[in-house]
Amino acid sequence: MSSYITCKLEIKSLDMLKKVLDIMGLSYQEGNLIAKGYGKATKNVEILIPQHELRKVKAGTYGDMGFMYNKETETYDVVVDDYDRRLVDTFIQLYAVETIKNFATSNRKEYQVVSGMEKINSHKEIILDVYV
């Protein structure tokens, strides 16, 4: 019998984070960097995706995107302008799918990814279902 579960996704794997950025076709820089936002807003980040790269995926409205390691939670926090929140949703979906696929292949299980579009809050979202 099947049941639904709710999961909160945490970005813990730097390798998987980079893999998803590669899948999205986004070039990034690593190091002690500064993400620049609207006006004079800045934020320290360890992974930086410049605004011009974000425009490849129709984002980067007001600034750069980045990731900063959070020592308390041992996860990577996303740093992005509020107007580019949909980009974060896409990233999180791809991160989840790639993590599940990695788990499945590591445990010699087969998987199937089914995707589609759904209209949510007056804009289209990609919906991915992964069956392991």
C-alpha cells in the first residue's frame, strides 16, 4: 500500500549542488566571494552564480545567486533575490531528483522520472515524480 510523505529538502552535498548547476547549464565560481544584489546589497557566498549566467534560465532579475555553507545546520543556504525565488524551486526539484537517482543507482534499484507542467499561482511550474 502506498502513502504520501512530506520531505524538507536540505542541500548537504557540495558535489550534488555542483552537478545540478551543471545540469542547469550555469557556470559558477568558488571561493570567498560576494554576491551583488539590487542597489548596494551584498552577501558573502562560497559558490557564486553571476547575474549574467542566471539570465540563461530567465532569472537574475536583480542580482547574483549564491550558496553559503551553514555550519550550524551543516547545509548550504541559498542566497538569491526574492524576485528569483522560482529559480530556487527549480534548483530544489532538480537537486531532489538527482539525489534520489543517485541513491537508486547506488543501491542497484531502477527508477523512473515522470515530469509535467502544472499551473500554480498564475505561473507554470515543472512537476517531477520519481518512482524508485
